[in-house]
Amino acid sequence: MGLLDSLLEVPEHLRVWQMAGVRHFYLDPDAVPVPGDRPPGDQPGLAALPLADSPAGAACGPGSDASPCAAATVATPSAAVLAASEASQTSPPTVLPPHPGDWPQPWPGLFAKAPARPRLVIAYRELGLDLTGQADPRRGGLWRNLIRDLRLTGQNAVAFWPLALPRDGELVDQPEAFAAGLALFSPEITAVFGPLPEVVAAALAARTDTATLPITVLPHPDVLLQGDPEVWDHVCSLLGID
């Protein structure tokens, strides 16, 4: 299946994705994720990510002129995501304190390193590793290249906000904190690289301040690391760059 051949019209009945603000999914059944191979003993922390775009290297994200994207591509959600959406309407979500400084660790520090009003939020599941001392340097280079090709360097308007955090050696989805952060950032667009977890989609749909935020679901970072120029150009076009 070619890249453009995978663009399908969004079915009307997929309310949970629409409520969550999802506008784009990337469908590539032939893609084989590239396994991570961090060099032995290499444990870079925040410096491995492009969290600083200033010459001084301040810990903050580069910026974006991203605009809402056009025609969507959507995968049919599983029964679990529909059930999660229904549950979110009957069970009140966990409510975090209004000020991020009062959230559980390490969220206050992660929020403090992001721009106050980012125009673009970048999220992917392994970001929780990259921000907590278990970074893959290949991903750091990937984001720097993307920001360069999008001509966004130096604008301090991109935030990196994790979907999950490590706990007992495993990544655990953090739907409430992710949704609460997006509500405060209120970005023009959120780019999720890789699948949007069902519980996160439900959490976004359950909040009036995040249900309509534009979210574009793009290829997993491992797919981008394969270096396919067609995929790369497609990602740039979906992020609204001329």
C-alpha cells in the first residue's frame, strides 16, 4: 500500500476520535519498527532531545507555525476505545490540582521546561523514557532534523509532552496528566508520533478544554528513522509547512 493510497475518509461513527480532536492517522502495514540500539553505557538525559533551540541551550522546545491539517486517515478503533469513551462519560476522570507545580513528580519539572504557550506539542510514548534519563540519541537527532526541515528552529514554541512515564521498568500511560497539560498549553496542533493510546483518547474526549484540540497522529519515530523521504515529506506537509 502506498502512502497516499492509505488516506481513507473518516467514518462518521468514529465519534471517540473526533471528540478527541484526532484529524490524522498514518496507516503503513508494511512498516517494520527499527529497534532501539543505544550504545552500551550511553544514558543521555534531556540533552538528547531538542528541548533547547537557543544558542545557550536553555531547556525549552523550538517553535512552530503549524496549521491544522487537511483530509484525515483513520484506523477503526477497537471495542476497548469505545468502551473507554463510554466509561469516561459515566465515571469522573482523575482531577489534578490546577497548578502544575502541585502535580505528582516528575510532571512539575517537565511542565516547567516547556514553553508557556507552545504552538506545537510533540508527543510519543517513548518520550517518557527520553525525558527521564533513558533517552535514545537517535530520536534526539530525529527531532532536531524535523525542526530544521520545518524551519522552526529558534522560535521557542514547541513543547515535548509525554503520553506515558516509566514505572517499575515499564511505560505506563498518563492520560490525566497528558490531557491536563494540553489544556494548559492549548497548542495550535498536537503531533502524536505513533498510536494514540485509547485511554488518552478517552481522557481528551472527556474534557471540554481538550475535546476540540487538533491532534495529528503520525508515523512512529522508528518509522521515520528508516529514512523514507516520502514519509518524511508527508509528515512535514501534515504539519502545515509550505
